[in-house]
Amino acid sequence: MNNLSLTQQYFLCVLGNKGNISSFNIEKFMCLAAAGLLELLLDDILLLDNKKLYIKSGIASIGRADV
């Protein structure tokens, strides 16, 4: 389990003992979504401009060795 992305690491941290996320804890879902967006921004897939998100490149055009 090497080279996990930021989103994957956070997801593993928020999982409960039974491998699920409590539906009563909306903060964990929001942080998971934010981690995914941050990862896409850092990978230069999305562009944030004046509080709007734009797609810069398609997911299919990116080849990752760790997938």
C-alpha cells in the first residue's frame, strides 16, 4: 500500500471499524470531496478561477503508473 493519493489516504483514515463511514457525519464526506478536488487541482486537471472550477484536461488523457 505504497504511493496512495491524498484522497485515498484520507478515505482510509475516516473508515470505521466495519469499513464504512457514518452517515451522520457530513464533515467526513465534505472533507473527502475537498481532498478529491484538491488532488485534481494539484494534478493540473482542474483550474480554479474566481470561485469557478474549469476542466483543463480529461481524466483519460492522464496516465498514472500507480493505478
